[in-house]
Amino acid sequence: MDIRPILSTLHRHKITACLLILQIALTCAIVCNGVFLINQRLQRMDIPSGIADHELSQIKFAYIGDRPDAYAQAQTDLATLRQIAGVQAAALVNQLPLSGYSMSNSGIKLRPQQQRTSLEVASYYGQNLLATLGVRLISGRDFQPDELVDLKTALPALHSDDMKNLPHTVIIDQAVAVRLWPGQNALGKAIYFGNDIPMQVVGVSSPLARPDSLQMGAQNSIVFPIRLTATEGGSYVIRTTTGDREQVLKSALAALKRLDPNRIVLERRTYDELRHEYFQDDRAMAGMLVGVIAALLIVTALGIAGLASFWVGQRRRAIGVRRALGATRGNILHYFQTENFLLATIGIALGMVLAYGINLLLMLHYELPRLPVIYFPVGAIALWLIGQLAVLGPALRAAAVPPVVAMRSV
Amino acid sequence: MFGYYFDLALRSLRRNKALTALMVLAIALGIGASMTTLTVLHVLSGDPLPGRSSTLYAPQLDPRDMGDYQPHGEPPDRVTWIDGMNLLQAKRADRQALMTGGSVAIQPAQSALDPFYETARYTTADFFPMFGVPFQYGHAWGTPEDAASAAVVVISGKLNDKLFGGRDSSGRMLRVEGRALRIIGVLGDWRPNPHFYDLNLKSYGGDEGVYLPLSTSQDLHLAHLGGADCWGNGGDGATPAHTAPCVWMQFWVQLDTPTQATAYRQFLIHYSQEQKSLGRFQRPPNVRLRNLMQWLDYEQVVPGDVRLQTWLALGFLLVCLVNTVGLMLAKFLRRSAELGVRRALGASRRALFMQLLMESGVVGLAGGLGGLLLAYLGLWLVRRQPADYAPLAHLDGAMLVMTLVLAVVASLLAGVLPAWRACHITPALQLKSN
């Protein structure tokens, strides 16, 4: 189809055509970046926790008054939990991946006297942690019972530089091993914490996500051989089959309350619920973006349809003349479709440049990565489709203009 | 003339219902989305203590060791126990308060209520007069109670409603973590948002139920809430020891004049130098003295997502306006014949321009009203979100007026180009072609 007549018509409606192009360009730019943002959120929500998501539940208590027998109580509690039908394993842990509540982080140094820390990691500890959470050991070994230090002993030891009562071994996860010693065996290597407290890597586990601050490396985690109690902020974690999780959680809570009724339940949830809560802001943001993009596309479609029907109305006579001179309905239909395609293409081209500019701004202010090239064709196809759909109605009406219109004066 | 133009505008808009509806819809959607996000931004970036905020300052020191030292870095945003106590006792400001957050178990006397946890603030006495905290019943504690670690407590109005049905509970006892504390005051409506004095807890909607003297909280070994930033062998005990190399206390001062603020900054530098010569500090003096609003800005208290949403909504409004300009241009140019007749009969360009602008103003007003409804709907949706600021998202009077003004101004702007184009049509040409 010859596009010259279309161009000369558009030339006579410069301002309107420019406005339409501008609208398509802006829509294209916002849609490209919006879809990219949505995808970023979805990817974030997909981060593997590294633990048996669907088989775990958490119970957390708060206690009134001091508990001198807390360590003995913790042992009794864990033993009781293990005896409940359906409980495969039970642990006391300081924090859980993706819980948004980060209790403990550590800076790792590779050499004593090192100025800057090499890596900031989340530090996990507790009783029976790896086995219960379902974190595999890739190499090395789990902690021996005699390696475990009580938190109430370790903390004062830490503050007074008393090396004897501090743990000497550590298990790091694969992400940390790769970061610290790329291509080497991490087992047996030494790392340093705080004022050069040395610890030996005895095991490398499968990746384990952090509780929070995912931007610092989502899976940079280590495990210390430290025991803690629920009074020191620990949570009971039980592992069951997915099906009877709710049921077992209920009986576990009842059993623990029977052992010591004087505690307040702070948390009682399955790990899936915990994970759902952690990502709820991302989910809300993604939902909002979807809403705005949909509204934007609808407004643009309506705008295109409105202008197109205005043009059709204005050119009724010209259409009639063309029909009288032998143009088929198809010719008229294609005329309007091609016109829209031309405008959309110019708009999209401009929109790509704008999209890139907006992305640069977002990178500057919101720590977003560069917009991948794949989003450009996605935005282009979306706007071509919207444009063609919007123009179809008015174009069909134009094609239906009878040739006899040419004979009538307005 | 105004009434006549208004009437003309209504007639003309009625003549082309579909196009009018499209324009109103576009403006309503754009305004609705923008006002929803602008309202959230307005609520979140508001001044928590209007009238007082310019005299309140958060001093910052750098007590850390040389590990990870970078020149020109920012000092920590909290203070250590020792520095807090030193600055408090120096009394160099008009008022000063050292505080931290906590969480305490409350055991109600009524057996109908189970024990529950309440967020608490452990603070020195100046907290109440410095922040202008209103009291419903009773009064705050003073320096003597601080010094004596008195077993007294001030509770929020909300907790008073829960425990005592809103009656004056001052003088009664409250069991906190197994100890009996005497209630000496009940707060009135005190919900500063953002929760500026402690942003380590929830930034919004984080009002405490229980306030007690800092000294008392330490004597009773009450649990600290809000974490600690430690260096060296600080470790990460939930409640750091007083000598631990950890920052976990908030320190606020009131300085009534800029001169005093300058003097206080000097004092902080001198203090840092003194601590360095004593060997306690290792880094060169690195102090900050931000006032409340600067502090909120520095802490980036408004969530990045909210700002992003505002930009997105404004972009959306822009598209809606471009859309309206296009539609209006089409509409006005279609009426060239009518406008030509009016010109030929003696109407000035100015008169035509005003008439057309009135039409776009009416569209804007209708769009604004629609946008207002959509903004109410949008804010209702925001309130259903899980974020901790969500319950605060309400439209106030100022934002309501702003919605309508923004809608009318935006549509007038959108009308300028089409109206200008339309009233520059040669009347003779229009008359002839008809």
C-alpha cells in the first residue's frame, strides 16, 4: 500500500498526529519500565530459601521474668517436640531465612589485622539447625555435640576476648565459599571475626538465604556451633510432612504450653506463611504496577479510538469520493490501519529512547539494573496491538461509508 | 459572561457525549492515581511535630574502631550507652533525652485478660516536655525519678482504654515483667508519624504503650528492642552490655536558636577529641547535628516504593493529559464552523478563547470530582495493604482542595493549545466552505 497519501494527510493534521505519537511514546516508555519492575519483584519473590519450605513451622515465645533453668527447659522442650506424632525433627534457631527479622550478622575477615571485612554474612546458630531445616552438607561435616557452646557463655567470652569459651568451628554455605575462595576447597580454611577471633571451616552447606537485607548477597550465610534458648530470642522449628503441618503445629503448641504455661506465644506459623508475609510489600507493589499499566493501556486505546473516529467523521466526504472512484472497503480499512501503524511505529521508536532514559534515572535513584533489551520488543508489540485494536472500530465504520456520500453536499 | 460561557460549555459537552466522557474519564483516572500516591507521600513525609521540629536535633558521634574506616563516612545514627550518658550529663542543650525502645510483658490485674506484650520506651525525663507530649491524666516523671530509678510508668491512652476502660488510672499499679510499677500519667493523643525518635523500630504507626525511666528499665533488666550495631567484639546480644562497643541508644536535644546549635556542634567535636585523647575513640572527630526534618530526610524514612509509585502516577497523569489535549483539539476543530460564525458576528479571539477554556475547565472539574472518588477508592486500597504506613493513608482537607485545583489547572493547561488553535481559524474560510 502506498503510504504517501497517508503522510500528506497527516502533514495537514500535524499537531494532532504529534500528540498521538507523544502519547504512544510515553505509554510505551512507562509500560516497558513498568513490566521490567514487575518482573524484578516477581524474581525477588522467587528466591529459594534453601530450606524445606513446605515442611517447616515456627513457634516463638516470650517469657515473663528470669528463667535460670532455660537451657534445661530447652532440652526438655525439644525432647517433647520430637515425641509428638508427625514431628520428624525439632530445632531451636536464632533466625529463619526470609523472615525479615535479622537477629545476627557478622563481618568475615580472611586474615588477622585486616582493615576491611571481606564479606558481611547472616549468622545462624541453634540446636540441630541444619538437619531440621533441611540444609544439605555439600562437603565436610556437621558440628559434633562437644563443639556446641551455650550463647550465655559465648557472649561474655566474646566481650572479654576469652577465646577458650568461644566456638572454634564454623559451617559456611556454598555462596560464601565461592565468594571467599573461588575455585578452591574451603574446608580447613580459617576465617576471622571481630577482633581477630579465628574459626575453622569444617563444612560447606547448600545455599541458605538470609533473613533480611537480601541486597547484601541473598545467600551469604554461615552457621556457628552455638546453642540458645527460647528466652534468648530463639524460635522452635518443627519439621513434618506438608499435609499434617497445621495439625502437628497445633499439638506441638499445646504440648509446649503444657510444659510451661507461663509463656506468651509471639509467633505460631508455617514457614510458607512466614515467607508470604516477607514478600507482601513486593506483591502489593507488583499488583499496583499491573493496575497502572492496565489503566494506561486502556486510556491510550480510548484516546486512539476517539481521535480515529473524529478523523473518520471529518473525512467522510473524502472517503465517499474514494469509494466512488473505485476504492474497495478493504482499501479504506487498510488506509486507517496503516495510518495507525505508522503513527504507532514513530511513537514506539520515540518511546524506546524515552524508556531507556527513564531506566537510566531509575538506575540512578533506585538501584535497579539496566533494562534488558527483551523489554523493548515486548513494549512495541503491546502498543502495536493496542493501536490496531483501538483503530479497528472507527476503521470499519469508515469502510462502511457508502460511495453516495460523495454526491451529497454536507 | 461567565454564566453564559458556562452554559455554552455544558451545551457543547452534551452534544458530543462519548468524546466528553472520554476526556472526563482520562482526567479522572490520571487525577485519581496521582492524588492517591501524592496523599500517601504527603502523609509519610509530613512533619511529626509541627512548630517544634526546627529546634529538635539528633547528635551523631563516631565511636567506632578503625576497622572499615573510610574518611568522610557517615557516623552511626545512634550512640553508645557511655556516650549517651556523657552527653546527657553534660547538659549542654536546653533539653536532652537519652532513650531506647523495648518490649515488656504486661500482666493485667483483671483475670479476663491474658498477659500480653507491649512496645515500651525507656527514656530520661526530658522526653515529655521536649517533644510536647500531651497528658490526659497525671503527669510525667522528672529528674528525681530518673536518679532514683523510681518504679513509675506512664502509659498511652490506648493502653489505658484497654486496661482501665479509659478512666483515670494514675496512682494505680501496673504489673510489668512481674514487677509492680505505679502509673503516674496517661498520655493523650500522641502518635507522631513518622516515629522520628526511633526509626530502628517501625517508621510509621509505632507508638509505644508504656514509657518508663531509662534507669528503671536497666535495673529491671528489661529487654531492648531495635537491635544494636556493634564493632570489634561487640557481638550481637539482644540487649548490649553498657560497656559493649555497640550503638543502640537514641539521643535527642532541643536547641532553641541556631547559635546554640553551632555551639552544640562545637561541643560534640570537642567531646570527640577528648574521647580520642582518652583512647576511647579511635577515629578523627566525625560529628553530625541534623534537625528533625533533615534527620528524616537523611534516614530516607519515606519508603522508596512510595516515591516510585508517585513518579509512576505522575507519568500516568501526563499521558492522560496528552490524551485530553488530543481529544480537545479534535473537538474544538470540529466546531470550526460554529466558531467561524461567532467570529464573523463580532466575537473577539479573546472571547472565543475564554469560551473554549471554560469548556476545558468544566471537563477538568468533572474529571476532578471523578478523580476524587477514584482517590478515595485508591486510598481504601492502600489501607488494605500490609505496609505499616497503610492505616495512615487518609485524604485531608488540604489534599481534597488540591485534587480539584490540580484537576482544573491540568485541564486548563490541556485546553490552552487546542483553544488557541481553534480561535485562529480564518472566519471567512469557514463560512465559505459551508
